[in-house]
Amino acid sequence: MRFDILSPSPVYLEAYLDACRAAWGKVHDSYIIHNPAAFPAWKETIFADYEKQRLGISLPPGIVPSATFWLIEQANEPVCLGVLNIRLRLNETLRRYGGNAGWFVRADRRNEGIASELVRRLPELFERLEIQDDILLTCCEKNIPSRRVLEKMKGAILKRAVVEIDGKPTAVLRAVLPRNRQIA
Ligand SMILES: CC(C)(COP(=O)(O)OP(=O)(O)OC[C@H]1O[C@@H](n2cnc3c(N)ncnc32)[C@H](O)[C@@H]1OP(=O)(O)O)[C@@H](O)C(=O)NCCC(=O)NCCS
């Protein structure tokens, strides 16, 4: 599976919009994507908003700085396969549930190994972002595809816990990948 992990750029804005259309209504509740119907509004602010998120400017309470990447397949027309959001540091809430990364893959390209490949490339991305910490990934136990991705992470320590999400006790998995090991 070949794709580039790129910072959002106007060159790929249409491809990103298409990915949002292809995933709208088909992402886990914990992941927020842009509403394709509101494109005329968000296209004006998306890059400034991403920059503010990265630099931690005007973030709501409890939200940590994060960097967003678009997964781009370079075909005749570039295809945005999905989105990755990396939290640059963790707070207590994210340590319980949320972890360092959130992502989605467009619904018409799932089960092709894209998320598995993405996770394999996370250590290299952490290097690029100069994040020193171990990598923490979490998912709801019931989210089978995400769970499979976490279970396949070589070298990761996997733990189950029950945490409160939206007021309900929920079984979650946490995978911690120490930074001095690589995913094979
Ligand atoms: C979770 C998600 C990112 C997985 O992406 P993906 O590219 O389809 O994942 P992969 O192709 O690498 O597959 C990973 C594993 O899940 C399995 N899988 C994929 N889709 C599945 C499905 N619908 N049901 C059961 N297993 C599934 C695959 O078979 C694979 O397991 P295997 O290697 O043992 O065969 C994608 O389903 C998605 O975008 N979901 C909505 C957003 C979301 O839930 N994000 C995570 C929370 S932040």
C-alpha cells in the first residue's frame, strides 16, 4: 500500500473534500470530520485552523495541540485515502482514552491495509514531529477494525480497561509502543 502522509495543502483540498464525502456518517463517534455540505464555509478557514491547532492557539479547554496529515495516493488524480491527527502531547483525559492519534480511512477504501500501514509508519512520523514520548493508541473494544490494527502493532504493550465515555462505562484497549522499538 503506497501513500504519502502529507501536511494539508490547497493542492489536495478537493481530494480531501472527496474523502469527507466518502466517510461522512461512517466514522466512529470519537472522530470529527468536516461536513461536506458546509465546504464553502470551512474551505476559507481550514488551513488557518489546522495551523492554530498545531501551535496550540485559541484551543478550547482540555484540547491539546495536534498536527493533521492527509493520506494521499498519487494517482492520475490524487486520492485522499483518509486523515491522521497526531496529538503532540497528552493530558490525563487522553491518557485514559484518546491517546496520541485519531484517524479515519475513506469508506470505499477500507480493509485494504491502509490503517495498518499508517500505524507501521507512526514512529517515523513521531521522529519528524520531534515527539520523544512513547506512542499511545486507544480504541473502543467494540470497534473491531481499530482493535485489529492495535492488536497487530508489533512491540506494543496492549492493555484493556473500562473507562467512562459520555457517562457510560466502556471497554477500551490501550496500546503503548515504546519509542526505542520498531513495528516490524
Ligand atoms: C478503523 C479504520 C481506520 C481501519 O482502517 P482500514 O484501512 O480499513 O484498516 P485495515 O485495512 O488496515 O484493516 C485492519 C484490520 O481490521 C480488519 N477489518 C477492516 N474492516 C473490517 C470490518 N468492517 N469488520 C471486521 N474487520 C475489519 C481487517 O481485516 C484488518 O484485520 P486483519 O489484518 O486481521 O485482516 C477504518 O475502519 C475507519 O476509518 N473507521 C472509522 C473511523 C474510526 O473508527 N477511527 C478510529 C477511531 S479514532
